[in-house]
Amino acid sequence: MKGLWALLLTLAVTWPVSAKTTYVVGVQSFSQYYPYSAYSNRNYSGFNRELLDMFANEYHYRFVYKALPLRRLDRRFVEGAFDLKYPDSPDWGQKIKKKASVTYSDSVVSYTNGVMVIDQYYGRPLDEFRLLGTVTGFTPHPYQSRINAGKIRVDESYQYDSLLMKVISGRVDGGYTNIDVAQFYLDQMGLKKGSVKFDDALPHVKGTHHLSTIHYPKLIKEFNQFLADNHAKVTELKARYGLE
């Protein structure tokens, strides 16, 4: 009898615990994209990471984050380099994704991409814009036709604070950015409120962020359920990061 109990105890101690299912999530490698995210020294952080980790923990998954430059994300996603992509949108990378059957989650957050200008340039006509600042990899879609026609030139910066300094100093006529991200770094720079602001009379884009997959639609269904079941927690998380 003692031998049987000893065997059962040994099995209880040594029997392998089932490992969590691991999924690779493709994310943006921007070093400065707070409050949404930041990628530095192989560490991915911010609202996006915290939200996805909350989901993974609730469903007992393990997420590994693979950060790539924005211009490579959609192509590598379609090629199968990762299982999920966040953020994503049906409006992004349509040519690259046209042959893939992509499943998108419900909306997570809303965003606005537009032009930040100094106070004295606010309300300036579009025809007077000659030099538009952007962050590398961030395409100013509403201005593309004017750029292609040579009416506007693009000046790229690697960091948001560098772009915003160009806006402040007048080295560019305005900076095309995500408005929430721009405001975060303006606050970090200690600038007076309103000294640089979003000109909503200029062309801009509004949209929503989604989680997407090609091969695991079940995960998207679970993520949608997670958003519904944890509405209060997600709202609190957004508020903590200054979103919406």
C-alpha cells in the first residue's frame, strides 16, 4: 500500500503540466508610439501589450511579440511569419492582403491621423503647404496625390520628438501623425497646451484598431468575447493611457 501511495505521489509531482499554447503576434517596431506602444531593446510595451496580455492570460495563452518595421508587417503577415497582427485594419495593406482571407476583431480603439501645426499656422490653406513632416514608415495617405504631383515634399524623421521639434521650429509646415501619439510626446516635452495642435480643417483619416488573423479565426471570436466581458477593465485601461 505504501508503495502505491509513493508511486501516486511521484506521478503527481513529476507529471508534466500542460504548456500554454503559444501564438506569435506581429507588432509595429516604432520605438516611440506611446500611448499605444514602444519597442526598445527587444521589449514591447504600452497599451497594446497590456491589452493583449490581459486577453492571453484570461484564455491561458502565451503571446510572443515579433516587432517589424511598418512597411514589412503586412507582407510578412500574409507570408505566415506570425499568427496574429495588432493593430490592424481592413483599410490597411489592401493590395498585399487581397488574396488572403483575413479575419478582423471588433474595434478596440478609434484613432485620427492628421496634421499637427504650430498655432500661427492653424487654419492655413492646404495650397500653402509645401513641406510635410512624417515619421519613417508612416504614410500620409490623404496627401499622396499632392505628393505624387510634386505639390508637397515629404520630410521624414525616425522619432516623434524629432518630428515635433521640426514642426515647432517651422522647419516643416506641419507634421502628419497619429494625434494621440503626437499629444503624448508634446506633453512629455513640456510644451504649452495649444502651441502645437491638430488642424482638423486639413485632410485627415479616422479609423479603428483591430486584432487580425489569417489562420486562427477562433482566437478572434474569443477576443471579441473578451472585449465584451471585460468592457469596464478595457475602458479603465484606455483611460489610464489617455486614449478615447
